[in-house]
Amino acid sequence: MNNFIQAKNLKFSYINEMEEPPVKTEVLKDVTLDVKKGEFLAVLGHNGSGKSTLAKCFNAINIPESGTVTVNGLDTADEDNLLAIRKSAGMVFQNPDNQIVATIVEEDVAFALENLGVEPAEIRRRVDEALKTVGMYEYRLHAPHKLSGGQKQRVAIAGVIAMKPDCILLDEPTAMLDPRGRKEVMDTIKQLNREQGVTIVLITHYMDEAAQADRVVVIDEGEIMLDGTPKQIFSQVDTMKNLGLDVPQVTELCHRLRKAGCNLPADVITEEECVKALAQLLRKGAQP
């Protein structure tokens, strides 16, 4: 796989102009990270770690203070690249209400396409296709404010995928949702990645969501601390806890049982793996 996003020695700071003199807060410190085309990358970190700031750098919302970020070969610091970058890497935010602008679902999905001057027949085709992809076609004539949180977020995702992006950046898209809504959104994300090859960068604080990714990056105080597969990352339970983060509940369970002397694998991250490991342990214990 080729690299789709490349950050090299990225530094970014926020400046509070309300203070006198202005106060500068460094958020990202010399971050170097590649995201491969077609990859599903999850980014973890506690509040204030810099993970959302990093996602905004990938979408050219934030411009590097120093270092570089390229998206599909385009430098985010070059204003001439802005439209092409936004088309190539769409962004979905935490609160879907902040992205929904129309009073009818299909009109909201069509909004960006109309602004870009896409011809009506193509808009119709893309809107229908996007809504079918996220399972919201039957709600196309509904008012967005009457939908559930998970449905609203899927409409927001449809608005992005109607633009035909190669990559979707999702900044804690399930943070405001109930478990059913979270599952709906995660199923949509995985479908886009696995069936359509869309590159996914998911910012999340839910460990079970990160466990479904191809790769996990852990960021702390603006620096990348861990980078690997979900199994490699979550097997480091003590390290994760020292960083103020958790691990999937089944990983925590097996970790505690191992400390109690049970012979269980260290890289259990799903309920299915946990059930299998415990069943094997019980069968061994039942043998004479």
C-alpha cells in the first residue's frame, strides 16, 4: 500500500490572542506518521493529547507551524491545494448537528455537491448511492432533526462520501451516541473501508472501536507513544494505563486472570477470542 497521508516532523501550537502577551500552547511536537492508502487507522489519546488537532492537520483545517503534512501528495500548507485536499479527505465531526445544514436529508447530502456545481443528474445519482451505502435511503425525505443520533451521524457521513473522497477522517463520531448508534456508525465505517477501499482515520476514546482497526496509534502530550496492530497495542495493558488509557474489557479480564495465575494469551481483544481462550482453559482444567 502507498502512503496516502504523510506527516513529517509536524509541530502545531494554539495561540491565545486574548492574553497579553499572547500565550502559545504547543500541542503537537515533532510528529512523524504515515497513513497508507486503504488503511483503517485508529488514533487514541486522553483529552488534550492532541489527537483531534492531528486530524485537523490531515484535513488542512490546521496548518503546520513547522514540518509538513501531505495528503495524496498535496502539501496542506499550499492554499491552492485546499479544495483538492478537502475533496480527497473528508471530515466527520463529533456532533452531527454541526454538519447538517438542510431541513431534508437528501438536500443535506446534496449541499456540498451543489456548491461545487456538479450537474443535477450526477448529484441525484451520488446522493442516492451515498444514502444507500449508509443505510439511510428510506429516510431521504425525512427531516434530520427527527432522526436518532446514530442516523444523523450516518447522514453526515453520507454527505462526505457523496463527494467521493479517498479518505474519511472521523473525529470521535460516536462520542454522543448510544450503543446502538455507535454500532450503526462503526458498521458503516468498516463497510466503506473493506468494501470500497476508503482510507479511514478514526479518532476515538472507545477501545472496542480501536480494536476493529488495522492499526492503532497512541498519542500523548503531542507525541506518538505507541504504533502497531490492535493486538500489539492492547497487550501492553500496564503501559496503556500509565498513559491514562484503558484497554478492551475482555483484554482487561484476561490480564487480571493472568496475574492470578491463569494461562491465558496476552493479546485477546475481542469477545470471541476471550470465550475461546476461557473455554480452552476450562477444558484443560477439567482433564484428569
